[in-house]
Amino acid sequence: MATNISTRRAFLTTAGLAVSGAPWLAAMAGELDRSLAHQVEAAERPVAASIATLAALYGIPLVGMQARLNSEIIDPATRLAPFDAFYRYAELATPERAPFKAPNVDTLYATAWLDLRSGPVVLSAPPTGTRYWNAQVMDFTTDTIANVGQGRFGNAAGLFAFAGPDWTGDQPHGVEALVRSPTDYALILLRVLVDGPQDEAAAAAVQAGFTLARVGPAEPLPALLPLSSAAERFAALDAILSRDPIRSGEQALMDQFALLGLGPAKVPGHLSAAPGLLAEADKQATEAARLSGLTLGRVENGWRIIDRGIGAYGFDYLRRAAVWTGGPLANVPEESLYPSTVQDASGDPLDGRFAYVLRFPPGGLPPARAFWSLTVYHRDTGMLVANPIHRYAIGNRSPDLQYGPDGSLTIRISHNPPADDANWLPAPEGLFYLTLRLYRPDPAALDGAWKPPAVERVT
């Protein structure tokens, strides 16, 4: 543990203890220095551990974003696209091909990293007819700072600008909206609706019409930050905190991190991390995020619904880390709501050895202004389920659904096909889970007035 031994020695000298000609007094002063240093180290260790654990928790999503930036932009061996350009997934996800875990099969995805260090970047959106589209914009802390899409701006062509924390200019001429990011790097996740495989090519053509253009000069690529160990992750967090302005309301927190040598106001050597302290803090933060994620949201009829405090986190660093750990890049619930369940009405795990039904009563379909869908995933991998009819989801746009005379809808979920497969959603042989997606959900879905029905086992 680093202590200011020279200052303490000077104090002892001033006190007349380290007197020339009295070496035993000088030796005693040295022993006092060493004893005091050990006492200070013992006293400071829990303080350093507490700060380190909080810093690790704070940093989980930031370091996660850095890992994506390393892989998708900085490392030439894995680079998807340059800064300020879309990498496009021009086909719907399948069990064999998916951009990430638990993809939807409703939209085409495209991602883009924005470099806002030298000036704004402008998104050009094409006319999209009546098609749902949305560009979710996240800063480097994973807060969703804007949803630029059909819900707010409709389907006409338009220009939208994004600027970093140091840019002081006005909204560029002809731009409908200017979004300011508190971090130099931001991430766009673009979704464009597809009405089934037959619409895939048309949707891809619309997706290709979304482009990005820089206003200022291009900056050199940032350095790749290694992240394989706890020490490297703390070093990366230090670099991340040091490159962006301190967020409003976080000065006191950054002052605490600075004592550990992190961030723009670091105090080198004030609190030194003892061997193993950083690794233990990293481990504890990771476990806290994992366990906290298991209790996020509310449970209704066996469905876990996270309709508060997701996508924009304020100062709730535990929730932010938990969401990143369980499902990164979450949007705000006002744009998309994802109830999920792993159990049936009796609380037993969903298992492909049995057959289930999900019955939406008359007037009880998922209330969404854009669209809704129900998707089944392998429980252990989060991937889509291969099946003979190539159906991975059912929703309001699914063709040939059979509704009851009263407007009710019964979806059959099983591994083996039922006698009538019109409303069949194939499941794997083993454990699985279900996710409902409501895009632009009605207030009834957000305030709890509407609840998804329980999944009922029938065999």
C-alpha cells in the first residue's frame, strides 16, 4: 500500500526524533514509519476494495462496449465496417445465421459506430412507406439517448445529426433533429421491419437507403485496449473515463475512483490496489450484476416484464450492469417491450417433451402500435429453433393465423406438430423459453393494465 513515508519522516524529524548523532532514534523513526505504513495499509484495504468493486460494476457495460468497439472497428482482423458506416445484416436471422444471441425474426438489423470527436455525423433516412423503422442511438455508457424512427418522425425521408460532447455548433441546415451524445463514441442499432421472407429483398433495399456522412474530418483510429484480465479491464476503464467529460452528477463518484488511480482526476498512488484486489473486485461486481439480473422487472402470469429503468439508467449502476450482463443494448420500454418466460402456468420449466398453448382472450392481443411477435429460443444458447416448417415466430403479421369466432387467438407450442399446424410455433426437444416483442407498445402494456396470459401445458 502506498503511503507518504517521506512526509511522515519529515514530521518525525521536526519533532526532534531523528537527531544527528542519535542513530537509535533514527532507527526507531524508521520502525514507526513501517509500523504506521502497515496500519494505514490495513485500514485502507477495505476502502480500496469497496471503491474497486463499485468501479468494476460501473465499468461492466463500458468495458463491454469497448470490447465491441475493439472487435467491430479497431481490430483489422475482425472489423465489420469503418466508423460512421453501417454494417448491414440484409437477411432475417435463422438458426444457422444470427447476428447475436436471441435475435428477432421481424426486422433486418444494421449497426454503426459513430466517431463524434471532430464533428457531427448525419444520418440520411429514405422514404419507408408504411414500414416500421427505428435507429436506436446509445452512448458509450449504454444509455439510449435517442430513438430516431417511425414513432417520432414518420416514414418520410429525412436527415438527422449526432454530435459529441465537445461540439458547440448549431443544428445543421436541413436536419430535422440534432442528438447530442455525452460520449465521443456512440452506437446505432437500426431495425427495418420485414413482413415475412417474401418481403426480405424489399426490406433490404429500404435498409440500404440509410446512410451516414461525416461533417468534420476523420480522426485516427483509437488504440485497441486489451481486456483479457481484471487489471486490463481496470486499465481500459481508466482510459474510457479519461476520454469523455465527467457526466453531470458524477463528480463525487469520479473523485472516489480517482483515489484508486482511475479517470481524469486520478491521484496516482493514493490508494494502491493490493495483489488480488482488482481481480476480486471484478469477480464480485460480475456476480452482483448476474444475480441482480435474475430479479429485474415484475412477474405476471409467469412472464418477466422489465418495463421500468431499462435503456436509460441514470445513476442506477447495478441495474445498468445487470441489463448488460443479461441482454446488452436494451432499448427503452416505450419503444420496445420484451416479456419473457421460462415456465408454464404451474411454474414448471418449458420443455419440448410436452405441448403447450398460449391463449389470448378476445380483446387481449398484445397491444402494440407497430407490431408484436412471439419467438421461441433454446434455453441454453438463446438461439432460434430449427424446424421443418421454418417458422421461428408468430405475430400479428403472420399469414394464415386462425382466430376464434370471438377474436381470440390460441398459439400451440410443441416439438411435435399438432394435427392443425396453422397456429403452431415449433419448440425444441428440450428446455426452451419464449419472448414476446411489442414494438411501440400501448400504455396498457407499460402500466400493467394488459398482462400476457400464462402458458398452459396440455400434454
